[in-house]
Amino acid sequence: MKILVTGATGTVGKEVAEQLYEQGHEVRALVRNPAKADLPGDVDVVTGDLTEPDDVRRALTGMNRAFLNMADDDGAAFASVAGEMDLRHVALLSSFTVSVRLPSGPDNVVTARHATGERLLGEAGVPSTFLRAAGFDYNVLLWAESLSDGVVRTPFPDIRLPVVHPGDIAACAAAALSAEKPPVGVFSITGPEPLSTRDQVRTLSELTDRPVSVEQMTISEAVDEAFPAGTPQFVSMSVLETLGLGGQAAALPVSDDVAILTGRPPRDFRQWATENLASFG
């Protein structure tokens, strides 16, 4: 199978490319900066911009299927070109926010972006697997510095979400793209259990043998700390909604879809943390 992977310099895209390569597929990666493409030598690295139709067309030439991690145009250029070229299948990295109604509803910028990406592929007539992923385990790396100080500050210490191992997202994409008959439709990609920040910090504290406490910060403090000055309020609030603002994000249930797609259960947070313990000093 000849498969294009976009976003191959990112955590999930890189794993998708590696897993497909290891399975024996012919893999091409479309990247903006080839110097960042740390991929197996036989992967065909193509330089281009996912928002430029000519670059997308060049990258898709000769490919049967593709993994799409959308760029700034919400996947518009890719969907248009893929429809013209009769691409057989796409696995799209989407978001759980399309499934869970957040306080700002469809106006949430995260929701709108991923809903648009799904819609455009559908309108282009491209058979697709929509992988609506929960929050990623690796988001905890944002705490690495504060963890070493013994205190983690967060606006939502007790909101539980079924965070997912990024390798499981990649495995779901690789399974869909390598299947004889790729599954078409929506899949909810979650970890095996809902976890709060307190739960995750407790696990990291045990693994590092270091006492760590959790402090709740205000929304205003979180905005000041996490977003550059001048960030529009609707953007910062949209992101904070995905982390638990108002509690709606916690409505995402644990799903069996990782097991359905890959044939094995999702890995838990402890496994991801153990694999990445060096990142926490």
C-alpha cells in the first residue's frame, strides 16, 4: 500500500509513519521542514505546505491512502485535491470536541476546526475514518518544570478526562489505513479510564519518588500563564473549555474503539509516564 502521512514531524504523525513503514507499506511524508523529519531512511520525504493545492497534489500523486493532520486551512486544500484525485481512504486526526457539546457549542474554535475538516472530506466524497481523540497523555509535559518545583498549578484539578496515549492514536490510524477494507465513520479514541490532574500528578509523584502537590489557579491566571499576550478571548476560552471549563468536557465516556480498531486495549497513563519518565527529570 502507498500511503501519504501529513504532520510527520509531530508526535502522532511521526508514529503513524513509523508504524506503517514497519508494516511494510510504501510511506511518503509531506512536511514543511524536512530537517525536522526524523523518519526511517526509506520514507519518501516531500517538502510542501498542506494549505497549497499544488503541494498536496504533488504529494498525493501515486498514493492510495493518507493520514491527515490538518493545517491552518482546516484541511480545505487537502480535501479538495483528494476529491479530485479519487483518493481511496483518509484517516483524519479529529477531536472529541466534535462529539461533546462545550459551553460555546459549535462556535468553539477547536470544535469548529475539526468539524469543518470532517465535513470537507465528506463533501469531497473521500472515504474517511474520523479519529476523534481525547486529550493526549503528553500534555502533562507542560507541567514538567512545575513538577520539579513540587507544585502543579491548574485551573481544573478535579475534572476527569479519558486521556489517550498518542501511540494508540497512531496505532488506530495505521490499522485503519492498512486494512483491506478501511473502516468508514467516527471512532472515539480514548484512554482506558477518566483521570484528573490530581490523578496524573499522583502517578508521576509515585514514579519519580518526589512529593508533588496540586494547586487550583483561577481562569484569569490560567489565561495569563498559558497564552501569549493579545490572544483573543474566544481562542483562550475555547482551549480552556476542552480542558474542563464548565465541566462539559468530562462528559466524554471511555470508548472501546481503540480495541475495535487495533485488536488490543488502550495503554494507561502510567505506561505513558513510565516510557517518558526522563522528561520529568
